[in-house]
Amino acid sequence: MEIVYQPYIDPEYESLIERIHPPRVCIDNDACQDCTLVKVDSANKHGILLDMVQVLTDLDLVISKAYISSDGGWFMDVFHVTDQLGNKLTDPTLILYIQQALCASRGGGVPEEAIQRGLNREYVSADYTALEMTGIDRPGLVSEISAVLVELGCNIAAAVAWTHNTHWACVIYIEDGQIGGPIVDHDRLAHIQEQLANVVEAHHGKGERSSVRLTAPVSGRTHTERRLHQLMYSSRDYESCHGCNGGAGHWAGCTKTHVSIEPFKEKGYSVVNVKSRDRPKLLFDTVCALTDLQYVVFHAAVSSKGTTARQEYFIRQKDGCTLDTESQRRKLTKCLIAAIERRVPHGLRMDICTKNRMGQLSDITRVLRENGLSISRVEMGTNGERATGAFYVTDTSGHEVDTKTVELVRQEVGGSILLVHRSSGWSSHPSSSSISRTSSGEVDDRPRFSLRNLLGSQLERLSSNFGPIRP
């Protein structure tokens, strides 16, 4: 089963039910002592869950728990959230923004302000030309691409690149380096695309996939990180993914990603259980995979303890079918593991803040390449006279970077470089999918709540209790 891109449908027709029954959003600070409850009650529609998770994730909110349930044409979400410091949401401006953004996401898509937050907050605008590339990862690739863009008179306003399983994908937003603004001349765009394709394909072997695509500014542009997931999927980075083969009894002490898919024939669902190390944006990445693979989430429960996150989804394919074949279950398992692992940082993280100027990314990546460093992930953007970025780097063999090399890079790049931490794979920071921890900080592997148990005996009762959320 492949990701299907749906044909255009008149938004007036598509949003008819939503205009009759607009979303209701309630921000509740009284129900729980240590978190804010964000309750959303709206008409059901494919992609609704992803839209809502995207809004909360782009605000860097921590989702400690989430409960999702649907009944026919109606959908209800409850998110337990805090800010990054573990505090409730009390800022009236933030609360109003959440209410407006969640409602707007069901109209014409997620608002532009939220899309901008999806890549270094304020750095992305629909006014830029978008460059999307995929290929096989190799040392110096980002440096070569950014250098070619400078030679072609392009200024890089923002860039994000991921690497996973030897594959590489990036989204770069560019503008005319001389006069500013988007590049719209078709001949020039074709020339830029041709030159970049030569760089990407220079070291490709027979049968290896690569792509280069330039798109003019459009409204309603796909969220940058969701697009990166789609690009990685198109390069089939998931094919070599393998979760832990241990049984359920092995899950407790294992830190690898576990995915199990079982039939729930009584209710006509496929039940997907995911256990993994917790990290920022985990819920967003998982829901991205399910949505873009054309699965519909009917019910879900998400929570975490310590450094472990657990997710349980009751799904069907968009055509109403369950996953009946082993090949379907195997592919979904691989895709979920890939979605979870793509964002995992590897190497030394270097946060860079320096003066914004044309060719800045090219200069920084050149210094990294000349000092024998390979970029495993990058996120960089510009705002006025300031350019900031986060680079995850290793040596060309994938090993840790020595302190002497770091100091050389610091001297050559200039500006301000803050070394955040070394990461061998997983971040231990509180995540945007969870913050809950045991008193000792260890993983809690006690018997957990299962939505399946609830659904097995009380689904009818749950559905009959659906009603409007009162503000």
C-alpha cells in the first residue's frame, strides 16, 4: 500500500459539515492539578488528529497523555499538556492562539503561523521557493548543495535535513540572492534543479533512488516535518527497519522500538501497540505515519512513564478494511519504526547563532566538512540579521567528535557556538509526547491501562456519552 495523494475537492463542499458543526475547544485548568486539559470536539475527518497534534507540537507543548475517540461523524480528543517547564498553560494569548489554531485547522488547513513554527518557528514563509531533495547520504553532501545554491545566486532562508538508514532528505527554502523574494522564473528554476540533481546523483550507485524538486510559493504548504517524513518514505528508508523480535515479556526491559499489530475482530479494528523511548515530537511522528499511509485512527490512548512511551491505536484503512495480511502488518510495522527513528539525533549537537548573510550555511557546512565532520541532521533558519541553527555531527565514520576538532570549528565559524550534548541515539530530555516520570526517574513497567479492555466491554457506553464540550 502506497501513500495516496488525494485529488482536489472544493473546500466549500468539504467543510460543509464543519461549518454546520464548528469545532469546540475547551482549555481546562481546573480538572487536573499538574496539567492543562485541551479538549477538542468536532466533526470527524481524515487527518483531523494529525492537525490537532501538529498545532500543539509546534508550540513546544508537552503532551503527557492523550485520549482519542470517535463515534460516526463525531470526534473527541483530550490532551494533557504543560509547557516545557512542566507548568500549566495560563498565558491568555497562548490559550487564545490554541483555540483559534485548532478551529482553523479544520477549515482551510493549519494556519500559516503554525506552519512557520514547524521549521525553526518564525523562519518559514509561503513567500519562499521550496527545494525538496532525497538521496543516499554521504559526507559533505549538504556542503556541496549549499555551495551550488550560492553560485546560482540563491539565498537560503531556512533548511532542515534528516538522515536515516543511509538515506538523506532535506527541505530548503530559498529566495533570490540579489533582490529577495521567491524565484519564479521557470527557466531559472529548471537550471537550478538540473545543477542540484547532478550533485545529488554524483555518487549514486545503480538502482539507488534520488530526487530533486523545486516548487514555487503556494498557500497551504505541507508542514515541513511532515513533508520530510513523506520524502523519507518515498526513498524507502523503512525497508531496512527492524524492531525488537522479543515477545511481550521482553518489552519491559528493552529500550528498542516495539510494534505489535493484532486484530480486534469483535469491533472490526486492527490494534497497533507501540512501545519506544520517549522523546520530543514522538506523537506527531507516529500520527504522521498513520495518516499518510491512509489509516484512520478511531480510538487511541497515549502515555509514558520514565523514559518509555506507550501508544495504542485502533485503526482501519481509509476504505474501512483492517490489516488482514502479514505483508500489510509487516510494512506498517516497518513504517512506524522508521517514523519514530528518523528524528533520533546522532552525534554531537552544535547550536550556532551568528550574523545572517548570503552563503552562511555554505560557509558553516564547508568548515564542518574540511574538519572531517559529517552532518547527521541539521535545522537552520534566518530571522532578520540573525541566523541560528542546530547541527548534529559525527566524524566521517559515524564516531564521536574529539574536542580539538570542536575547538577548531568554533574558531573558524565565529559567532556563538553552544555545545549542547553528545547523543548516541535517544534524547533524555522531556518530550512533547510525554513528561511523566516515576519518583525514582525509572521506567514504570507495572500493568498499564489498555484502551482495548475498555472498548471490549464499554464501547457502546462510551459512544452514547458523546456530547458537546462545555466551555
